[in-house]
Amino acid sequence: MGMVNCDAKKNMSDGSQNQLTSVTIHAGTDREHCREIMITRNSSLSISQIKLIVGFFAIVLGVIGAFFYSQGAWLVLPFAGLELLAVSAAFYCCIRHKNDFEMVKIDKNRIQVKRQVASREQVYEFQTHWTKVFLEITKGWYPSRLWVASKGQHVEVGQWLTDPERKQLATRLKHLIEY
């Protein structure tokens, strides 16, 4: 994941850091005239820490299962194994999505939206002059949706953000496209 030669790094949040996502805006120099917005998920645990946690659960469940097995309740042991399998599967999903990101690159002529989810990469390109950014506000408890669209093609951006962050990102994208 290479970065564009863009300088001035800015954080989009207003001093408060979101625990779920990270949004970084790299604003280019006038000579380069490029802008880049990177949205990533929060990865608070390293792989070695996850292995340590799963190992700890395995030991605790093994001790509990062995105790009940020694008391004659042998059926607890397979369910302890299933519980460990479920916890391991959940952590595997976390590891699989650890490097997910969305990157929006904006220059004079084109906008590129690159998304990587679970090691699968998708790239969308739009012409800057024909591109519209719109925020779809939904009713009820459904989150809003931010769309980048041009000539019948559209892509959702900022899926991992909260509603206020998505609104702020929409404003920022509109400003960068008009600039």
C-alpha cells in the first residue's frame, strides 16, 4: 500500500479520536495538486496479543473442562472445545479484516476510490468534473450512507465511520473535488 507523494498530513477529527476507525487526509502541494484520504479500521490488538489471549482461553477452558471431567461431567469438555473454537473463529475474522482500508485519491482529472476488504481489492475511477458526492440520510436507526457517483457508476465510501464523521467526510470530499 504505497502512499502518493502528498505532504501536509491532517487528521479529520476535531481532537477526539474515534475508537473504531482512523481517517487521515494527506493534502498535496500546489505543484502536485493531489489529495488523498485514507480510512482504516482500528487495529488495537497485534497478532501476537491475539495468540496470547486465545492461548489463555485455551488454558482456562482446559482446566475447567478437566475439573468437570474428573467429577464425572464428561460432557462439559466437548462444549469447552466448541467455545474455544467459536472464540478462535471470531479472532480469525478480526485478523482477516485487520488491514482493511478505503483510499480516495483526488487530482485535477480523476478521482480514484480504492477499497481493500479481507485481502480483496476493488478500484473505482471517476472523472473529477462529472463526479458528485452525496450523503444519503436514512430514517430511524439506520446509518447514513456516503456515495461518490459519476455517469451511472457509484461507490459507497466511509462505511466504517460514524454518522458525524461521515458527514464531515462528505463536506471534505465536496471541498476537495471543487478545489
